[in-house]
Amino acid sequence: MKKKGLYQLKKSDNKIKEYTLSVLTEDKAGLLNHITIIFNRRKMNINSLNVSTTEVKGVSRFTIVVESSKEKIIKIVNHINKLIDVLAAFLYEEDEIYYQEIALYKLSTKIFLKGDLVEKIIIRKYGAKILKIEKDHIIIQKTGTKVGTQKLYDELKKFGEILEFARSGRVALSKKKRKTINFIKKLEKTKSNKLNI
Amino acid sequence: MKKILGSEALIKSLLEEGVDTIFGYPGGAIMPIYDSLYSYQDKINHILTRHEQGAIHAAQGYSRVSGKVGVCFATSGPGATNLITGIADAQIDSTPLVCITGQVPSQLLGTDAFQESDVIGISMPVTKWNYQITSSDEIGEIISKAFYIARSGRPGPVLIDITKDAQFSEVDFNYKKCERIRSYHPYPIINDKKIKKASKLINKAKKPLILVGQGVLLSNAENELIKFSEITGIPLASTLLGLSAVSCDHKNYVGYLGMHGNYGPNVKTNEADLIIAIGMRFDDRVTGDTSKYAVNAKIIHIEIDPSEIDKIIKTDVAINADAKEALIGLNKIVQKNSHEEWINEFRECDKLEFDKIINKEINGFYDKLSMAEVIHKISEFTQGKSIIVTDVGQHQMVASRYYKFTEPNSNITSGGLGTMGFALPAAMGSKIGNPNREVIAVIGDGGIQMTIQELATISQYSIGVKILILNNNFLGMVRQWQELFFDNRYSFTEMKNPNFNKITDGYRIKNKKLEKREDLDKVIKEFIEFDGPYLLNVIVEKEENVFPMVPSGESVSNIRLE
Ligand SMILES: Cc1ncc(C[n+]2csc(CCOP(=O)(O)OP(=O)(O)O)c2C)c(N)n1
Ligand SMILES: [Mg+2]
């Protein structure tokens, strides 16, 4: 059973890479604190963090992005797995997941005076959309990777000042064909709750 | 069904878990619970300590000698924060505890109410689990979960904070013992392939060495371990917390590991071709410089907590399992073998250590009594059968080196955290947890002053512990480092101590001062044979050093004999 499983280290595990942790937990107050303490203690920065409900009632998902060596992050994953209210923590490299972030850009409406350029760039080139147009400002929305939303940011900046900008944490799903509810049912049935001698 | 108060539901829950002893200290936010406890004094023995730190260390001692979950009570705010050192100690030394703290009423949470402290936040990194109960309906379920979590898998401390309104409101009480938690799997399912792989390494090893950790004691695997060692002929060395899991007079026992451990097991770690680590976590006090540790050895690590595997030392075969279960598996398939020559190499080391160190220590080489001489005498007199509870410092290392344990669960010490002030309260908990055995607290003149108030508890309840102060008028261990590594600059380590005997008189506890070598035998006999608490203040050599020593951060091969 993978649950709270053991990731074992290889010699080549000290290269710094981007890792995504996907942590399924019971929906309990205080867990966020508990999880971030573990990063803090080992002096590891969290690049992005997202907490949301899942399709299973009472189960939350934390998606955490870090830059780390495998060696270091595995120790953190093992520690997170140890928390009583954590159902399972999974560690992924970039090619093992589907992931997206969302960015919102607030610009002055005047930017439209620059003609269809904006539309061309926003809509066609970047696949973004206009969320709202008000008298004095507009909101543009784009989902994608951090690189993509940053590119749009840089491009828009050329047309005028960006009034406000916000980017969400990453959300990610693994490429494996897994059903959360089945996984949890398996956890409920495993015999590792008792000593078998 | 008749409704009862939450506070009574708590007491009934504890009874359902078989609790018969609580160490605690009352205050405003836990008063309803104390009021309910008043009606249950025939079933629960509550010990009023003189400080919450005393209560929790007592609960730790109680748990470690009895294998039961230790329970302590404290009020909110300062009561709760006074528990924190003990909780951190229990966490790092894997001691099962359930700590109950009172909390301000739920509507006052977060308002800086009188004696409010965020004990859930504060204790989060040092508990195995914690939870705040704000409604009386939760009490039964949460307490049963608390005990299940504290005692299962790798044990640890759990803190339950209960708001005053939850204690005061009524509830229909029914109790169901927690048997599983879907997000918590304390007993990894053993992987037979790993057992096979390990046995292959074991069968072909020429110089194997077993490292015995506290995990062996926690899983009651002492017999399986001895069997394993006797089948395979592999020598056994012990960590500080593993001491007493194997009788020191066992033919395969080769001594104590680590910074002030024995010469043999330390140097031989780097000659061994296989290390079988059982229920231990490669603490830096054991490994020294990890890059120069076990350099010729393959590593088998038997460990119940997966996060310990590969944390410090990379394994060749990791067996993530309860120690007893793994040993039962191994014992079925390992080949009969013997390693007499290899064990004889350890005996050669022992001779060297005896000639260079032990002989002088125990045979009156110094003007004043030496710590080792006193412990050696006590060890002989009690035939290694006592429970030894040590504080932190030179006396702790000396007791660990010179007391020759012959029975399990007999070495109670603060290992991972190294908490001065641990021994006096832990000894009183140990005596209550196992009243039929002799309990001897070995404490420095520094450490005793950290929790000396517990003499009052010992006196009030006539707890028959023996208290040995090894009095060198120094924070000796720090002084030793100053001498060896800081150019003899004794920065704030010398103490002008009070008259410990007069203080003990004040607490109405029998006591004596021992200074002269010729009185040693007689006084030790009196000390041990006395029925009741007894404090013995032994004036020892002031500037003695504990050797051997692996200097901090160096390889175990660089262990110094002088
Ligand atoms: C609470 C706490 N504070 C400080 C220390 C650091 N420390 C470790 S050993 C020691 C000296 C202990 O002196 P004493 O109790 O007299 O024992 P001795 O070493 O002299 O036997 C000190 C200060 C500690 N371990 N715990
Ligand atoms: Mg001292």
C-alpha cells in the first residue's frame, strides 16, 4: 500500500528541481499550520500553496510547489505523511502532473485606445480573456503556467501600467488513472492499524 | 440515558482507557475536571506535583517503566506552557502520554482572556497529535483517539485542550474505543522480501554488529532480540535509550554506543561489514561525523517510523516494521552462526578501556570519590536490578556507563532532548509505575535545582525513591567541554550550592552526606536498604572528566581515551 509509503533515496538525488506535492488530508482546522511548520523547520521556502476541497466530502487537497533536491523534499514528504490527519502525500516532478495557475491583471481601460492590438495579444496569442470592463479599469484573466502568465504580464506592461496583478497557487492532478474515493476506501480497509503478532 | 457533565465524561473516558494514575496541577480553567475527579478518588490516584514540569516528567517516568500511557493534567496558560518541555522530551524520546489542559471558555478564545494561551499552536511541533475540544459531545471520541494515537506505532505525546464550557456542559456519555483512523497507519505491513534480503546479508557478513535502540523496549522485543543474536552469534551494542533491553552480562553484549560510550562498539562500528540497527534513529551523539560512520558496512535498518529511514544514514535494506515483528520474521530464516573471533576483538577493546579508564575510576584513584566509583558500588549492591533514572550531564553518562543493567525498562533518562531537571520527577513517576522495584535517581548538583520542588511531592506521598546527588559543585559536563575545547575558560559553570541536606531536612526526607571513601560501602547499603525516600548527597571529585569521548562532530574512530 502506497499510503504513508516509503520513498527511498538514490545517489543522484541532490539536483535542485521543481517539485509538486499533492497532499490529501482530512478537512481539519490547523493542518495548514502543521504542514507549513515542517517546511519552516527545514528552512525550505514554499513557492506556491493551494488548499481546496476535493470530490470526496471531508477530504482536502494541499498542492505545494517547491524548489529542492529530491533528498531534502523526500524527508519533508515523509514527515508530512507522519501527520495523523494526513491521508497521503504524493511527490511529483513536472512531467507527472497536469497543472495550472490562474492570473488576474487589472489595467486602465485606456489601454483599449491602442486598438485591436490588445485583443490580438490577449485573446489570440495568450488565450486569455477579458473578465470585466469597467469605466476606468479592465480585468484580464489567464490560466496557464507561471511562465505563460508572466509572459503576458511582461507584454501587457508595454501598453501601460498594470494597476494590480495577482497569481494563484498551482493546482495539479496526477497523470495516473486514480480515483480519490477508491484510494481512500483502500486506506480504510488496510490492516496496518493493528499489530499482527 | 442520564446526562453527565463533560468534565465527568472526561474522567469516565480515562477510566475506560484503564487510567489509574494522573499527575497534575489544578487551576481555573481545569477546575470542573478536578471537581469531577473528587468523586473518583477511589479509582484514580492523582498525584499533586509542585510544578507542571514535574507532573509531565513524572508521567514520562511512569510510562517508561510500565509501558502504559502516562497522563497529566494542567490548567490553561502558564499551566499548559509549563508542560511544553516535557512534551518535547516525550516526543523526541517516543514516550506515550496524554496531556489534558484546561482552556478558557470557547467564546473567549482569541481574545487574550485571562490565562489564555494558544497551547494548540505552541505544542503543534512537539506533539504526535493535538486537538482542542470545544463541545462536550466530542470528549469520548477524542479521548479514545488520543490514547490510540499515543500508544500505537511509534509512541508519542498527545495534547488535548478542553475549553471550560465543554467541561461544564452536559452530554450523553457512551464510550467506544478507537480501533482505527483512516489517515493513520501505525503498523506498517511487513515486506517479506526485505526480510529475505536482510537475512542474506546477515548470513554472509563476517563482522556484523547489532545496534539496539529503544524501539526494542517499546515493542517488547527483548526476547526475540536475544534469540536473534544467539542464533546468528552477532554482537549487540546499545544506544543510550536502548540500555537495559539486553542484560549487560549477556555473552554477546559488547557495550554502550556514542559520545561517552564504550571504546569497542564505537571504533568497531567502522570495522563492521554489516550494521543491523533496530529501533534506533542514528542520533548525532551515536554517529559522530556521518560521513565517517560505518564506512565499511552495509546497513539494515529495522524501524517502525518510515520518516526515520534514510533520514541520517542511507540504508541497504530498510525494514519498515515493528521491531518484534521483524525479528520474529528474521529468526525464522537466518542461519545459525557464530562470530567468536569478532566478539573477542571487542573484548580486547574492553581490556584497553579498563586499563586506561575504568580501573582508575572505580578503584579509588582520585582523592575524592569519583562518580564512577559510586555508581559501580550501587550496581554491584543492587546486582543491576534497579531502575536507574538519570538527569543530564556527567553523572548521566557515568551512570549509563557503569550501571550494569540486568532487567529491561530500567534505564529512564532524557536522551533526545537532554532535559536537566528530568530525573527527580521522572523517578517519582517510575516508582509509582513500578512500586515493587528499586528506583534510584542519579542527579547532578545542577540538575536537582531545576526541579527540586518535587521533594515536596515525594514527601507528601511517601514515594520511596532513592535520590543520589553526584555533587561536583559544577555544571560538570559544560565544564568538561570548557576544559577540553574552550581553553579551560570556565565561563559560568561553577556553583555555590545550597546545603542540600538541610533543604532535604526541610522537606522531611531522610538524607545523608557522603564524602569519605571508607564510608562508601556502609552508606550505600543503608541508602538502598532503607524503606522509603532517601536522599544521598555525595561529594565527588570536582574536575573529573568523562572518558572515553568522541569529540562533537568527529568520527567515532577518533574516540579519545584521555
Ligand atoms: C534545561 C537544560 N539547560 C541546560 C542544559 C545544558 N547542560 C547539559 S549538562 C549541563 C551541566 C549539568 O550539571 P549538573 O547537573 O551538575 O551535572 P554534572 O554534569 O555536573 O554531572 C548543562 C548545563 C541542559 N541539558 N538542560
Ligand atoms: Mg554537577
